Amino acid sequence: MLYRKAYDKLLEWKSQPRRKALCIMGARQTGKTTVIRHFGLDHYECFVEVNFITDPDGAKIFGGSLDADTIITNLTAYTRKPMLPGKTLVFLDEIQACPDARTAIKFLVEDGRFDYIESGSLLGVKYREVRSYPVGFEDLYQMYPMDLEEYLWANGVQSSTIQYLKECYDKGRFVPEAIHETMCKLFYSYLVVGGMPDVVQTYVDTHDIARVIARQREILELYRLDIAQYAQGNDKIKIRAIFDSIPSQLNDKNRRFVLAALDPNGRQLRYVDSFNWLADAGVALPCYNVEEPQPPLRLNEKHNLFKLFLGDTGLLCAACMENVQFSILNGDLQINMGSILENMFAQQLTCNGFHLNYFDGKKTGEIDFVLQNGTGISLVEVKSGNDYRHHPALDKIRGVAGWHFDRSVVFCKGNVEDGHGVTYYPWYMIMFLTAFRPPKEMKYEVDLSALP
């Protein structure tokens, strides 16, 4: 089994004394079912699974009264599996196909006899309405394709090696050339293979790029079928057109999504729901321009100016249909490959907990990513060529009076170095740039003793 960080999340969830249900969301083929199934079999005496797509009759379990006793009676009768209180995990897979099961979670959690994990694709897409969401009885967790670190584990890179590289990142230390070259080659392969678990397993087992591409194209076609099946009415055509145009739009010089290239008479407002559908399904990653690169970024986003990345860079390579894989594996990441490189960074930064933004000013030029980390702002440039020390837009933006930045970073083919307030890191070190996570407990109490 490919090790996933989601497994650690499941362990953390199980360690909580009073557990809510855990709802794992994510795009199709990202490995949700596999990791939950392994976790259940590893850590519970009894494991009960219902998949509402492969077994649509399973919805009958929730067809009547939604009180816990009735549901549990129906569940045991339907699955014919033992359910021991305190030792049983109930896994409700593809729960989006049974809205009543989502509603019933509240009553099942209140009952407290068993643990519950829900999973599904397209959970953010309201193609079937849930009568009442179990607010306060669910923990939500977003699962993505395998990130670079998970991919390295799958390819036999030891955790001690990754920890050594993390120390080089933290301390600004030069990476020995032999290690650096090997990591670059692994990085190139990740650009081609991506992070869809089945594709990664195909590569690990065979190292046959032709088979990798064939599997990726099957997944792309599966996504198109999802659009045809789940999108509503006329939105099907719009969503399919947006999805199919992402590679060519990213290949444009500024990578900005231009609606006129898709529909000369199209208006942004009419396409908003279609863009949101792809984002909610986890298939696409929007990256919005901001008025100025200062916090809070979300309050000054310009939603009519954005880039739209694919959720998995390997799928982007397969969608290009230009046999780019051979060039990438040989380290050719010049201008025509810049979109694939930038897509990978969008994918990894999303996995690392960041909300994606960029800045493009008429007087300054464009910065690939502007990241808010707590109350600080980081400027991130991704360079594909040899002239990575040449970054006029970054220099101009850093010089604007009144703007303050925590750090300015350029990811490139070079090694670790500092120069004039800019830190240079090799591409593969993007896995170490992670978002600030607030502490689990933040107590604040006002002393009232001074009041009369």
C-alpha cells in the first residue's frame, strides 16, 4: 500500500476521546477509499462498509426513520456483519449518492456506539440536496492527490533523506551535488507521473511511462463522464469546455484564464457556477489575482482575473497530447514547460494548506504566487530556465513603499543560496513551504477584577 498522510489524520481522529464522524472529501481517484479501508481493517475489530454507488440498494438502510436504533438494525441486517460497540468502524462510501445517510450522521454520532467515516467525490457539488447537514457532528478533511513527499516515499526515498533536505531548507544549507541531481530527476518524474495513486503505483511497479499515460487518460475520461453525469442542464457544456481548455489556457504566456478564448460572447457571471463546479469537485484549482499583495489577501481578490490549474500535474501532462513527458524527464523545463511546472507548485501549495493567489500589476509585473501565512505575506516565483536570478517583477514589488513581506523566494533548478534579500531553493524543496496552522486550543479570558 502507498503510504498516505491521510492515514496519520485518521490515527489522530481515532485518538480523540469524543469523536465526531469524519467526512473525507476529494476528487475521484485520489485514494480515499483505499486508505480508509486499510485503516479500518488495521485498527478495528469490526469493519462495515457500504458503497452507495456500487451498491445502490444500500440507500434503503436510510429509507425510513432516521433514528439511530432503526438505522443500526437496518445496517446489521443488510451487511450481515457483527457490530461490537466501541470496536466497530462504519464506512459510508460515495455518501453523496445517499443524502439521507449524510443527514442521519447526527443521530448516529449522538448514539455513540460506533465510529463513522464518510467519503465521497463531488461532495461540494449539489447535484443531490441533503435535507439537513450534520453541523457539529462532522469533522471535514480534504484529500488531494499524492504530494511530492508521498511520491518520494513511494519511490523508496528514506524519511531520513527528506529530513536532511528539510534541514538544508531551514538552515539555508547547500545540498551536496549528487543528492541534488538525484532529487531533480525524481522531481522531473513527479511532473510526469503526478499524484493519482493508481498512476503512481503503475509507475512504481513498471516504470513504463506509456502505461502511466494510458492510465492518466483513462482518469481524464472518467472526469469527463462525471461532468456528463452529475452537472446540471446547460452547465454540462460549459463545464466540459472549461475543463478541456485548461491546458491551452495555461500554455498562454500569462497563464490567465481568458473566457473570450472559450466563448467570444461569454460573460463571467454566466460561467461562475461552472468554474465553481470544477473547483468544488476537486478537479481544478483556481488562483485569483489580488488588488495588492498585502493581507488579508482574500478580501482584495479580483474574481474576474484568475488562473485555473488542474488538480493533478500528471493529468495536465497527459492532457497536453504533445508528448511532453520525454522532454520533462530529461530536465527540459524551458518556457514551453513553464505551465506544467507552475501547475505542480499550485498543486503542492494547495496540499500544504495555502489558498492560491497571484499578483499582476501594470507597473510591477507578475508574481507567480502570493501566499498569506498567518498575517505575513510571502512572494514566490517559479523559474523554469537558467536565468533564475533575473526577476525584475519581484525586485519592483519588493521596492514598493508601504508594502511589507516576510520573505521572497525563488524556486529554480539551482541549489540553495541567498542573494540581496531573495532566497533561492531547488524546485523539490517546495514540499517544505507549509502554511501556518493555528494551535488546536486558543484560550482567551479577560480579567474582570478591575471592574466595579
